[in-house]
Amino acid sequence: MEPMQNIQLFIDGVWRDGTGGGEDIVNPATGAAIGSVTHASPADLDEALHAAKRGFEVWRHTSAYDRSAILRKAAQLLRERADQIARGMTTEQGKVLAESKIEVMVSADIMDWYAEEGRRAYGRIIPGRAPGSRQMVLREPVGVAAAFTPWNFPALTPMRKIAGALAAGCSLVIKPSEETPATCVEIARALAEAGLPKGVLNLVFGVPAKVSEQVIGSPIVRKISFTGSTAVGKLLMAQAARGAKRSTMELGGHSPVIVFDDVDAVKVATMAAGGKYRNAGQVCVSPTRFFVHESKYKSFVETFAAVAKGLKLGDGLAADTKMGPLANARRVEAIEGFVRDAVDRGAKLETGGQRQGNTGFFFEPTVLSDVPEDARIMNEEPFGPVAPIVSFKSFDEVIERANRLDYGLAAYAFTASEKTATAVADALESGMVGVNSLAVSTPETPFGGVKDSGHGSEGGSEGLDAYLNTKFVAQFAPL
């Protein structure tokens, strides 16, 4: 591909360079710079905030019907450009091209779904106690919202926030990751071409801590949405709390996977391995801690390792690649540390465990068995292509171990028993539970965690509610 052009800010309907410097965009498959992204200065951020304030006054008074038409048109533009956008996503983020294409198409589906859901933000009439009275519940947009998104899903994660906010009638200032900026630019471009009024969506980049402090601290912003690490999320929550601002937080995860003794271990291992190495394991809901009943343990580990060993590692744009590089050098170093620590503590390395190649950020699909509970990978989110697998004996034992951590984003279980399926779904402390499936995310269903994995949901009607205020009106006849 041709090198990416300079990625600009989008403020008040205009594409423009920032006045706060910039940084290179790096292709993780080669480690080479492929373009640059401009940074917003404090003055640029103020312009974006005031543009969003003006845009909100226009957008809130635009009918839900007309807002829906614009969102649906933008979704169709994204579908028409999906091949081009997917190639750009793979180039800046690393994931396999087929995964990028799916992500673009699902993102368009999200926008379509919210386009319709925004037309159904119903209020209600509550019967009054006095003759001639009306008790009305109205739903109104919160106001200007701010969103912050990471690099691992550069279309899907921004889209959840953009579509939810715009469908509710809010305007938005969004800061995507500076490492993967080009994909969100294409979303903004599609919306602008679809007729979105200027100022309703503003796209900025910069030093994350400085941008978040200024944007969240502004009295213009009334709601924030963040996807990222638990540590950063807690800092942003504290900033939001100073202004009594609503927040949606989708934070870290460390998803347990429980495999009971009544399943086909080979089939489950094959499915689970496919899910584990999607996007090189850089997925917040990635299946991570595998607890397998002792009667199925050996066959599960052997099958899982065989699948991992057979994955072709390479540039995500290559047709035969099954797993792309990690997003950056930091992730490679982190995964090396997790593997080394586990092996030093007695875990068995079944396959992988090494960097690959002299260019780019490649790490082999890795499987660890008999991993001790005190290993870092059993306690800290690895966010990479490493699967620690351990055995268990009883239901109560494995539930206690699965719920042991402060994370609670996603959890999975595989069983042939309806009774066990119901019991495990009830027992797991998680915002999302997949039973006999790894699919816990669709446009129409809520996506969010509990405990240190955050609060609030994106997706589903809950994702629209996050951007709506509830107003009660008691109306009586004139005196």
C-alpha cells in the first residue's frame, strides 16, 4: 500500500492540521513509519469543544427520523468502502485482513441498528391522580459527550460510542488511538458526506493524558465514555466525578473459560483456540484463563496446542496469514515477560513462546499448561496470544477460581447439561457470559462489565440509554 497521508483533526466540519505537533504511524508488520497523525493543541481542543456545543444545539432539535436517515446513509457508505478501509486498518493495526473486513461490516451494522433504535427512545405517560393532570416521562439527550478509544478495534470501539451518542441526539468529541487513527477518520468522513451537521462529531488526537484532562474538565462536556485499561479508567472516573459527569467505562478483562466433563474436548478446544488468537489475543473479551475438567484435560491441551502450532503467522495483508503481529513493541515485551514468569514458576510450554522474525512485532501463538495460580498471567490481563490452561475437579472449585479476580467483563463455559449451563451462568461474576459459544457481542445486545472491568453498557438499548437523561413533567390544568 501507499504510505498513509498525514492524518488530520476534524473540527466543526473541517479537516485541518493540529497545532500541537504530531507523531508517526507505524505498520506493526514491518515496524516502519507509514504516515503521521497531527496533535491538537489546547486551543484546538477548545475549538472542538465549542464546536460540539454549537453542534449539539442543532442536532438535539433535529428529528429522530432525520437523524436516522443520516446514520443509515453513513453506514451504507462504510459498506461500500469496506475493502479499502479494511486494508488501511490491517496496515495500521496488524490484524488479518478478513478480520478487518468483518469489523468494518459489523461497525456499519452497529450504526444501522442505532439509527433505528434512536427513533424508539420512547417516554411514557403515567396516570395522574388529579382530573386533567398529566404525568409525563421524557427522554432527552445528555448533551456534549466525550469518548476515548484504544487501538485494538479501531472501527468497532469508536463506532459503539459514535452511533450511541449521535442516535440519542448528543454531539461528540472523540479521541481515538494515535496508533490507529486512519480507521476512525473514515467513519467521520462517511458521516460528514452523509450530511451530519458541522460540529456534531469532532475528531481529535494528541497526548492522551493532556487531551483527557482538558476535555473531561471542560464544563461543556456532560458525559464520557472510555474503553481501555482499568488503571486509566479509574483516573478518568475521578476526573469525571469532579464535575458530577456520567461515565461509561469498558475496562480490562481476564475472561475465564470453563470446560466441563460432558463435552467433546476436541471440538471445544478447536473453537476456543480460534477465538483465543483472533486479533493476536488483543481483545478485551478474549478467552484467557482456561479451566478444563481433569477428565478432558489431556485431550484439550493437545488439541489446543496443535491448532496454535498450525497457525500461519505473518503480515495481515497476506492471503495465507492466520494471525498478524502484535500492535507495538510494548506488547511483545509484555508477552515475553508473562511467558518467562509462568515457565519460571513451573508452567509447561506446550508450543510457541518466542518472538518471530527480525522486523515487525510478531510473537508466536503460545500455549502454557499446568500454570500455577500465582503466575502473573493468571492474575494480570495478558492481552496477547498466550493461553494458560489448568485443570479442575469440581463445580464449586472452578467457580471460586474463575471469580477470584477483580475482573468481570466476559466469561465462558462449555457443557452439554442444561442444568449446569444455568448454574454456571448464574454463578459467574461477569457482565457477559457465553455458554457453549464465544459470541457475546452483537449490535442489539449490551456490552459491558462489572467489578474492576467497569460499569455501564454499550450496544443494545442500554447503549442508547447511556446518552439520554430522564425528565419527569407533572402537568396540571391552569389555576
